[in-house]
Amino acid sequence: MKDNKLKKSKGLWGGALGVGLLAVTKMKWLIAILKFAKFSTIISLVLSLFSYGLVFGWRFAIALIYLLLVHELGHYVACKIKGIPVKPTLFIPFIGAAVRPARLPKTVAENAFIAYMGPIFGLLSILPAIPLYLLTENPFWIIVLSVGSILNLFNLIPAGVLDGGKIVAGISTKLWFLGLVAMAAYVVYTKSIFAGFIFVLGILQLWHFYTEKKELNKKKELVQKAKDLYNILLDIKKDSEQFTLKINEYTNTYEFSKVLLDMYKEIQTKSNEEDPCEEVPLQYLEKLKGWIEEQQASLTYQESYETISKKSRIITLVIYILLLVLLSIGLDVSKEMIESHPEVKSFSIK
């Protein structure tokens, strides 16, 4: 009895010591986390924590939220490095969490960088678990190591919206097919509805990619004609009649996207009836400019699949392989630890 009390006491203080050590070692992240944790982020985080806690137990819940938080912090830091504004991060119970960039990355290589920073931070989040377990013998750290390894390895499957799918896009899009095969096998083996959803998204992504690739030249011509129209309209913005005629001419002659004409009609409807001639052209020019910039950004991103440098592809591949190897080692080590703590298998250590 006395020995059991000593072990429990050791485990309790060991867990506290471990959390303290983590807090000290991660102090540099504190400022980033405070910026990262907007109000909606905190609400969704707490909701997820309670959801996981009620179903799996509070130790598992704390471990999972910690792992998700650090993983998403990696994406957040990457976005900041690339100068991309970030909206509040959301935690979604039983699905995960997501950093929400205010704009899309400019290139595939930039997107791959943002994607692999998540698993890199994920790897860093589980590294302290091994020495902390050896120091404290607290099974909590086995949960951190095991769940962290599984979470990040799953995310590295090169399919759909997963980090792995975005990373391998910076290597070769042909790897998406391999990812779909791996995801299909995972769905069959686990019968996971969530994995099935990711599989469907992967197929849709592949279809969208090849459709966009096929229409690339046509889209380039459309954007160029829109630029020409913008320059012409800029010169005749004070002549409302000519302005309208020119929009109709371009829309009919060059098979412009219907959205351009609808955009103009919408502005006409909402314009100030007392002085529509001045307001409509200026508002339309502003909308048209925004549409051109949006389409040009999409074109730049699409073209970047082919313009990624060999050096960038090799660096991304090396990082991807290292992450797979190191996280696999982490998973193997956690399996050995679980042998001495079989209760961890239930993920309900309270």
C-alpha cells in the first residue's frame, strides 16, 4: 500500500514537474501563443477539451489539445514568416484544428512550407515526452508520444486536404495517387468515416487540379482580356453610356465569365439613383480590378506547379522523409512503453 501511494505521488509530482519543464522550455512560444489564441480560438479549444475529456478521459484530452495546439502553431508561425495574415484558429471536436490564412499562399512551394511546419512542430511537441517519462514514469507522457506520432503520421498521408497532400505537391503531384491508395487502404482497415471523407476530398482535389490544368491557357487569355477591358474602361469612366456598351461588347465578343456582367448589373441596381453615372463606373472598376488580381493570383499558383526549382523539390522531399522516419520511430518507442503500461491502450487514464 505504501509503495502504491509512493508511486501515485511520484506520478502526480512527475506530471506536474513535466508540465513545468515544458512551460520553461517553450517560453519562447508564449508570445506567439498569446497572439495565436484569439477569443474564438479559446472558446473552440475549451469546447474541444471538454468533448474529448468526457469521451476519452481528461489526461488524453489534455494531451490531444496540447498536440493540436503546437501542431497548428507551426502553421501559424509559417504563415507569419511568409507574411500571410491569419484569422483566429478553430478547434473542431473529433475532427482537429485549423489555422485559417487570410489569403492563399502565392505558390505551391510556399504552401508546402506552411504545410510541413505543422508536423515539424508536432515532432518537437513529442520529443520531451521520452525523457519526461523516464524521469517521472508517468504514463501521461506515453499518451503524448503515442498520440502525437499517430496524429502527425496520419496528417502526412499525401492526400486531400492533409498536410501530406500539400507537401508532396511541392515534390510531384503524381504522389497524390499514392496518397489516395494509402488512404483507401486506411479506410478499408479502420472503417473510419472521417478518413473516407478525406479520401473523397482527395479525389475531388485531383479532379479539380487536372481540370484547372486543362483550362490554364484559356484562363490566361480571359485574364488578359479583362486587363484590356479595365484599361479601356479607365479612360471612358465618365461616359456612362459608352462604359455600359463596352462591357456588353467584351462580354459577348470574348465569352467573358458571366460574373463580370452580373457584377456590373448588381452595382447598377445598388447605385445611388440620384447620381448613378459617377458611382457605377468607379465601383465597377474597383470590383473588376479585385477580380483580375484574384484570378491572376490563381494563375500564378497554378503555374507554380511546373516552375518549382529542383532544389526546392529535393529539400521538401528530404524534410518529408525525415518527418516520416522520425515520427515512425516515435510510434515504435511508444509501443514499447505501452507494454509496461497496458492501461494506456484504453486512453482513459484519469
